[in-house]
Amino acid sequence: MKPHCSRQPSWKTWLQSCLRSMVLLAFAAQMFLMTPAHATSVSEIGPLPADDANWVVDQGEVLSRITEGSLSQELRDLAQRTGYQVRVVTIHRLDYGETPASFARQLLTQWFPTADAQGKQAVLVLDTVTNGAALQTGTAVQSILPAAIAQSIVSENLAVPLRQSRYNQGLQDASHRLVAILSGQPDPGPPQVQEIVQVEGTFAKAEDTKSHAISATIWVVGLLIAATVIPMATYYFYLFLQSR
């Protein structure tokens, strides 16, 4: 008589196979969630409108219509009075390896290819994902707007309101100071920041911490149960089919 050979898979084999499948599925889901959103390239901004009317390009979609209108009017008036032209551009995400400064520099060159054309131009770029910003200027603008003041406009007038995601106020404050300087008026300077000492609310509340801990525990327990029950259920279902 030939020895009986069981065709039933071992418990360890099924468990390893199921766990391996779950790990692969989790890894695939993580890679899907980590896929970066579409980044904005300089070419997507497009050429400068022929009618020279588009002073604000809000691709980041953070400005209200009122703010966009007031900025456009302020910058249009500046150009008519002085010849200096400032454009404000918001984008939602930079390409990998790109910075606000390099983006602004490329955009200025795309709109105004020659040094003479760039002379009285300025481009203020804001990336709404990182809240990084840069101000790129032509040589004529640089003669009355020193690099230190240009950096102060970006890092103080614009950046301070952005700490609270106040994009409209930040871009308006930066524009007001920039317009004042290019109009020959005294530099209004950076905003006056008042330091507020918070006695309460610095740390997370006990209720919030407890809630997050409970949620995390539920997820961990759920995954452990699934990792145990699914292989067992699969194994016993296989045995059931073999016995029929």
C-alpha cells in the first residue's frame, strides 16, 4: 500500500502567504497615498497677456476676488505713474528641485527675455504648499529696491501673515510696501509684530490626546485581528472545501 500523502497545506505556509499578501497590499496603498500632486511648471503659467492687463495670476487659488481686484488696480496704477511693473503669482506646488527663487527667475525671463525688457519689472511668486516666496526684479528696480529690503518684503511683510494662512493680507501688505518704495515714497518698513505669551493652549488638551490615542489603538487592534482572523478563516475554508 502506498503511503498516504496529505495535500493539505501547512498552517505556517498559509499564514506566511496571507501575511505576505497583506504587507504587499499595505505597501501598494502607501505608495498610492504618497504619490505627489501635480506640480506647476513655468510653461504652464503661459505668456504674458498681450493687453498687459493680468497683474495677478492666482493659480494657487488663495485670493478672494476683492483682493485680486484691489491688487490688480494698485499695480496697474503703479505702472501708469512710474513705469515700474509688478506681477503677483501664486502656485500650488513646485516641481521637484525647484525653489520659489528659481521659479520667479525663470518666469521673469519667460515674460521678458532680454535684460532691457526686464529692467523695470518685478515678479513676486508664492508657493501655497510650503508658503515659500521670492521676489525677482530687473536692474532698474534693483537700483531703488536694495536686496535687503526686497528680502524683508518677502520674509516679513508676506511671511508674517502667512503663519496664520492669511494669504490675502500677506500679499496686500507686500504689495503696499513694494508700491510705496517704487513710487518714491519713504519705506513703510516691515510689520510691527507683537509677541503674545500664551499661558493656556500651548499644549494639546488631555481630551484630544486621549481621543487620538484611542483611535490609534483601535487601528492597531483592528490590524492585528485582521492579520490573525483572515489567514485562519482562509485555512479552515480550504479544509471545508477539501472535505466535501
